[in-house]
Amino acid sequence: PPDKDQLGRATWTFLHTAAAYYPVLPSPAQRSQMLALIQALPALYPCSHCAEDFGEKVAENPPDVSSRSGLSRWFCERHNEVNEKLGKEAFDCTKTDERWNEGPKD
Ligand code: FAD
């Protein structure tokens, strides 16, 4: 099976970076494409219990695909839910751009 931690770091890198470079004013097509990407994860993410929990969180918290800042916050909050579940510290969601729009700091 895939290494859950390596897979998680790679996936969060992709998702937070995609949000950090998502349009400030996305077109209707870009919004529906991002929504489709998010909604595909519970079906396709190759850690079945992670995918199942994430799917429940997505259902409880409809993705905000209306803007770069809204999407960045939405992913930050979902990642923080996983951090909490794993006993990790919460990330400060005012710092998503600093972390993900200016290159990796770790
Ligand atoms: P990660 O949590 O991978 O974080 C990588 C970097 O992101 C951090 O170093 C930090 O700079 C930054 N960061 C941290 N929090 C935030 C945030 N809230 N917003 C923005 N940036 C942030 N693992 C499990 O064991 N069980 C699960 O159920 C589980 N579910 C997951 C569901 C999804 C959708 C994904 C993508 C991953 C899941 N993981 C799960 C993996 C888990 O989230 C971590 O990726 C893994 O434990 C490795 O953690 P890490 O401490 O190396 O850093």
C-alpha cells in the first residue's frame, strides 16, 4: 500500500498550491472543474479510510470555489480537521499564501 504520510504530504502540496494559484476571479468553468476535482477525491484517494472521512467533511462543508482566498481557506480548514484527528497542531489559515504562494518552507 502507499505510504500514507508521503501520499498525504504530496497531496496537500498539490491541493494547497492549486488553491494558492487558483484565479482570484474564477470563471464558471474553472469553478466547476475545481468542484469536480474535490468531489473526485473521496472516490479515488488511495487511502480508503482517509477518503471516507474526507468525503464526510466535504459533505458537511460545501467547497468554496468562488475565489482564490475562499478556496485556500476551505482547504486549510479541511487540512486542520485532519491535523486535529491526528493530534497535530492547527495551521494558521491567514498564512496559507505565505506558505503556498511563495514556495515551500519545509
Ligand atoms: P502534512 O499534514 O502533510 O502537511 C504538509 C505541510 O502543509 C506542513 O508541513 C505545513 O507546512 C502545511 N500545513 C499543515 N497544515 C496546513 C493547513 N491546515 N493548511 C495549509 N497548510 C498546512 N493521514 C492519516 O493518518 N489519517 C487520515 O485519515 C488522513 N486523511 C487525509 C485526508 C486527505 C484528503 C489528505 C490529503 C491526507 C490525509 N492524511 C491522513 C495524511 C495527513 O494529512 C498528513 O499528510 C500526513 O500525516 C503527513 O503529515 P505531515 O506532518 O508530514 O504534514
